[in-house]
Amino acid sequence: MTYKSMPKVELHTHLEGCAPPAFIRGLAQEKSIDISGIFNADGTYAYRDFNHFLEVYEAACTTLQGPEDFYRLTKAVLEESASHGIVYQETFVSPDFCGGGDVTAWREYLAAMQTAADEADRDLGITLKGVVTVIRHFGPEASKPTATCAVETFGDFITGFGMAGGEMVGRPGDYAYAFDMAREAGMPLTCHAGEWGGPSMVAETLRDLKVDLIGHGIGAIEDSNLVRQIVESGVTLEVCPGSNVFLKANVFGKGLERWGDHPIQKLRDAGVKVTVSTDDPPFFGTTMTDEFNMLAQTFDWTEDDFRTLNQTALDAAFCDADTRATVAKRLETE
Ligand SMILES: [Zn+2]
């Protein structure tokens, strides 16, 4: 069977990273920007490794030049997501790519994204919420105006704060100022850790940034005490198996190559709250349907397992109670 039509909750996506390649190519043509080098002959995104992926990602982002482009991007992304049964999605959005960290410009970009999100909610039955995201490899100083943008716009559409980008740049504590600002404003927190940096990066992220969710977090599997700590603290992991296998994320000091070696099953068996997401689906050749199908094939997950997965994700979602109730109904009706 295929899980395409089953309703799904997805917490870990990057808005620009969900951009269909054809959409980015179209924008590049309209604006006469030559980014032909970032595509393979078959039209998919082309890159060698994780750092090159970040470069290609940023090159793709150069085509997104104003609020109207982000309106169109959000619309294109949500159409794709809805076609895979997603009824609730959270996505990382970055003021660094939307107005260069200026709050006034950021508000205009957000309004455009929210208009597209409202239309998709009405027309497609998918709710989108945004999580303002620090780009780690831009450095700790750049994280402060990002946190200001987050705090100033925390509300209906913006529901949380987090950090993505190059995990091996600096240590989590270097970004504590920005996370403290967001926490003091009442924002729930997430941070990428343990995709490349192993258990110590996960442990420091929990200790120094006091997050509610961890993006990936799979490196925790190397340390059973840390796994126990995660279980006891109730922190939820945003696991992205397809992304991890595609990029060969670091587990036990080597690159993850096969779905069967992915630690999601062991983490779940240990009692960790796991959720499943696509991260940057067209970059990694995946969709939520593929993720569900591969988990069913690899670990024999059943419809019941996927229902639990959806509920865990909805419980951990950063949205308000009304949205949570609406999404719960959408999950029940199938
Ligand atoms: Zn990510």
C-alpha cells in the first residue's frame, strides 16, 4: 500500500528548501539570473555534499527577491505538501533571506507568506506555521537581529524560534543570547543538533539553549545516558530519515548509508518521542509519502504506528490550542 492519502503532520521543513526546482528555475528565468550550475540535466538540484548543499541552497535563494516571490513560493510548497496528505506543517523561515534581518522588511515578507498560508488553509485544508530560524554559519552576532525579528513578530503565524545551518560552526552556547531572548518572549524553541555533531552537540544544545524540540538529534543514539535524559525531559525529536540517508548524516563516526541502519527505530524503542519530516524534500529526493512508505518497508511500521507518529507530532507542534484542535479533527476524519 501507499501512505500518500493518509493525513500527516510535519514539523521539520525549511521553506526555501521545499521549493520545487521547476519553480526556482522559472523565477531565475523571469529575473535573468544564471543559476543553471545548481541543476542536474534532469532538472533536480545538483550538489556534492552537505556544505555544497548549503551553497546550492543559498544560490537557489538568490532568485527569491521580495515578498511577492515568497507568496508564490509558499503557495507552491503548500500545494506540493497537501498533495502528500499533509494537514499541518511547520516550516523554518529566516529573516536573513527575507529583508536581511530588518524588522520592517521582515513583516512584509511574513504578510506575504501568511496570505499564501491562509489561502492554502481555506482551499487545501493544510495549515502552515513559521518558526523563525537563525542560520548558524552566519555566526552568533547575526543571530541577535534574527531573534529581534522573531520576538517582534511572534503571534499568529510565527509560533517558535530555532536554529539551522552548519551545525559544526561554533558551539550551542555561543547562540544562547538569541535563544534567551526568544524564551523570555514566551517562544517555544527548537535547534538542529546531532545530525553531524554527535551526542555532545545534542547534550550542549539541551543544556545551553533549553530547547523543547531537537532537529534530527539522531547522534544521541551513541550515548545511552543522553537517550535516557531525552526520554525523561520529554524533548521530542524531529527526525528526517530520508534526509539523513541522502546526506549520510554522522552516526557512530560514520556516514549513514542505509535506511535499515537509521537509529529512528532504536530511539523509538527506548521511549524517545520521535516525529518524521522531510527537511528539504526536493533536495533529498523525498516526500512525506516516501518517508512513510520507507518506514513501513524498513521497520514494518503500520497504520497504527503512523497514527501515533502524527499524534506525537501534533502534541509537540508549536501552534495554539485552536489550531491543534482543528488539526486533530483533520487526523480523525480519515
Ligand atoms: Zn533541517
